[in-house]
Amino acid sequence: MLGSAVGVSPGGDESVQEAIEVRSLSKSFGSVVAVNQLSFQVRAGEIFGFLGPNGAGKTTTVRMLTGVIPMDEGSATILGHDIRTEPVLAKQRIGVVPETSNAYTDLTAWQNLMLMGELYGLDYTRAAERSRTLLEILGLLEKKNQKVQAFSKGMKQRLLLAMALLHEPELLFLDEPTGGLDVQSTQMILGMLRDLNAGGTTIFLTTHNMEEANRLCHRVGIIRSGRMVAIDAPEKLKTAIDRVHLIEVSFDREVPGDALSGRDGILGVARSGDKWRITAGHQDTAIRSLVAASRERGAAIVTLNTLAPSLDEAFLRLTQGKEP
């Protein structure tokens, strides 16, 4: 088993509804405001994507949530524990995979894991059992006695994941876990994250990879200039940025544009090769109108595609322009 059930503490306390609750979190470095009155929640059992351009405040936020640096203002509760007043209790129940390796390069993979086991208070037998299981799953078992300094970037990243999961955390923080990795290592890590989440682990994922966030995350939060500008399911974010929808449709026989324009839900009609590109104010109504038009003309619909914006487009729209 990769991880323990989410929301149930080692002492058997009742589960919490929110794995993370952040209220008015702020952090400045001199005159630079890195995080500005940030508030959001992460639900227990979800994969939450934390997105934003470089310098938006993502890493600073994660470092505050994991107790690495103190906050200036606000509060953060991690699995029911205030990270300021109960940092040890919070850290015992989380795992962290930083963007840059924090493994000891002059130690072997096995020695790094045993050291991590000691830090989390695991007895040797349990630590060894977990280490062997994780190294095998992550394709590193044959390299367990090799010093980390000889590892590739992908191998180091997989070792960091093993170290973070050794004590079976209920909440896992990952900062760009697949950045710069080859396809094999990327797919291995993403597959493991899916399995962990299916087993109940809550995952907080910081990434620049929009496609990765779109495929993995239940919800994403987009931060800009230290403030949250949007938070929702990826599909909802993609459709929310535009009130006008685009639909492409083709028929098995000629259907003139004037037979489509002016119908309920259809704002505009334009030819695009062998297809009609429809601008729609209300997507469902427009599709029903297209079906009605095809029936009236005795034509069959060959293709019908709704052209929603990508998560990349939503990200760019939400992170550009005037400051919030």
C-alpha cells in the first residue's frame, strides 16, 4: 500500500473536511510583497493544482504551508493543525517533494531513506519494509546502494518521492515534480500520484505544466502577484473565461449559412473549409438549433465539435492584464 487514508490522524481522530485552510496569508521580503492576503481551501482527498507565472508567489506559499518560513500575517491550518502553533504535529502528517533535491548526495539511496525513517520515528523494520516497497515501485531497488551523486535527475526525483512517502503521509506537497524529466520518469511519477490519490492521499501540486494539471487535478488555483485570481475545476475555468462559445459543424450535404444564422443560441455563422463555425451565446441551445436545422434540410450531422479554450489559454487570460 502506498499511503494511509486521508483525514484520519495516527491517533484515530475524526477526519477533517479541509486538508488545508488558508486565511489572509501574507509574506513580504523587504519591499517586495510575495504573497498578499491569500485565502483558499484544499479539500481532503483531492489533487489540487497550484498554478501561476514565475514570481507569482507559489513557492513562497508552499514554504509557509510546510513550515519552512514563517508567515507575516494570516493563518494556515494543515490537517486540522495550525502550522504556526503546532508545526511538529502538522509536519508528521505531510510529505514534501521540493523542486530542488534535498537528498544527501554522499549517501546511498538506502541510507537517505533510513535517515528519513529515523527523523519520522519509524522503527528499522518498518522503515526498511517501506523503503524496499517504494524503491521497487519507483524502479530504484537495484540502485539502493549507489550514492545519490551518481543519480540522474529523474532518479533523484523518484528518490525524493520515496523519501516523502516513507511515513505514509496523508497530505503530499509537490513543487514541480516532473520539471525537466524524461518521459519515462514523468509517466512513472504521474502514475504513482494517481495511485496515491486513489488510495486517499490528498495532493497539493505546484506546476507550470498546464496539460499535467488538466489531466491530474480535481481543482486548480491560479495565483498572480501573490493573490488568487481563480479557483475551480479545470473544465470550469476553461469555459468561464469566455461567455461566447465556438462550435464547428459539418453536414453530409450542403446546408446554407442562412439556414443556420438567426436561430436560438446562434450569434454568428462563418465558413471554415467544409465546416461551419458557429458563434454561440448559449452552447446547448445552439446545438439544439443545429440539430433542428439539419432535420429541416434532410441532412445528417457528420461532425460537431465544441471549441472550448484550453487550460493554457485560461491561464494566460487570468495571469495577464491589470493587477487584481
